[in-house]
Amino acid sequence: MIVEMRIYHCAPTRLPALLDRFTTHTLGFFEKYGIQQIGFWTTLIGPSNHALTYMIQWESLAEREQKWNAFQADPDWIATRAATEAQRPIVERIENHFLTPTSFSALR
């Protein structure tokens, strides 16, 4: 198992727009493409409260490449993303980490 941790650093005041896009649109695309999410978090205490952190579970990097690329190329997703950012961008920067569990991890 591979866990992908993604951190979306939003433009100031744009986190609510990102959360709405995930709730209203993105999770439906994840379901369509079989992208299995582990969970989503916002920052309670830390250097910035304008971030969304989430984790996705993959069986392999090949699975990730196939499903993520299909999702990103979906014309409906491209149109949705453009429409939700028509006034101004939502995300300023994305951090992406691929994690593998240790032998003592409860989640493997």
C-alpha cells in the first residue's frame, strides 16, 4: 500500500471555495475513477490555516498514475475546475508526498 498525502495551500480567503469544490464536485470524480480517499483535514493550529491536507490510498504507483491521469484529463473536471476558479485561483501551491507504512504502523 502507498499513501499519497496532498496539501493544498490556498490563496487567502479561498479555503471555503476549495472545501465547497471537494464537497460538490471533486469527490464525485474520485468515485468515478476509483480514487480511494483515507481522509481530509484542515489546519487547526499551525503556520497557516489556509490549507487542506488529504490522503489517498493506492495499491501501486502504476494504479495512481492511471487513475489520477484519467481524472485530470476528464473534460468535465477541467470545465468544473475552470468554472470554480473563474474569478481567481483557489490553490497557490500543492505539496505532494508518497508514503509507505513502517512495519509497526497500525495502517498498512
